[in-house]
Amino acid sequence: MPDTPKPAAPSLQIQLDEEVAQGRYANMAMVDHTQTEFTLDFIYVYPQQPRAKVFSRVITSPQHLKRLMLALQENLARYEAQFGTIQLREEERKH
């Protein structure tokens, strides 16, 4: 019996609004979690200022966070293979 071709997965159309497409710069991130979700806050710390502003908050499931972490690790490895190892200061390695 010949193999029956499987139907192609439906394509996902992603909408990217103009304002979101411009992106936001963050120089700090904070991560918190409960049993059922992770919260990621992306923050801009103003130079020489005692204040910071959360520009974006993403709340996601533990499973999706793990998929995101694996994708970030893979992309970081590709980046370092192409551009060299990213060096961190000693105090940054402890966090």
C-alpha cells in the first residue's frame, strides 16, 4: 500500500504592527514565576539615574518558556560561532 501524503500544516500568518516592529531597547530583564506561569519584565535603566522603566511584560507558560530558552541558547551559540564568545564580568556570571 503506497504511503499517503500527509496534509501540510496550515501556515501561520503573523501580524506585526508598525509600532511593535520598531522594537524597544532593554538593558535589564527580570524573571519571576509561579507554579503555572513565568513573567518576564524587560526594563530600560536610565544611565546615572536611580530609576528604571518596564517597557514590556511577557507572561507565558513553563513549557513555552523552556522552548524559548532552547531557541535563545541555539541562537546564542550561532552568534558566538560567527562573532566570538561574549565575555561577561565576574559579577554578571553569578546571577
